[in-house]
Amino acid sequence: MGRNKKLRIRLESLRGRITDHRIKIALEQQGVHPDRRLIKHWEVEIRAWEQTVSNLERRLKKGKRYD
């Protein structure tokens, strides 16, 4: 498997995890007594993964040639 394909697979996985965590946050906030610590934890993870996604996208673009 090539480098770009591995990066794309990793990006897809991270985006899926971000979506899952956003759903968890929405469901937790709908409850009577939402757990703020848990929501904060998920938000921190989302920010970290978004930064990783940004870095991986930059690496993908770096490998392509633009004329």
C-alpha cells in the first residue's frame, strides 16, 4: 500500500471518530444532567484529531505536483 493511500485511510478513520464524538456530545447534552467533564474530554479529543487531520491533509497535498 502506498504512502498516500495509508494517509487517506487514516484521514477517513479520524473523520469517523470525530463524527462519532460529536454525536456522543449531542446525545449527552440532551440528557437531564449532562456530564460536563465527559463532554469537555470529547471536545479536547476532537480538537486534537482535527489538528491531526489538518496535518495529514497538508502532507497529502505536499506529495502532489502542481504545475
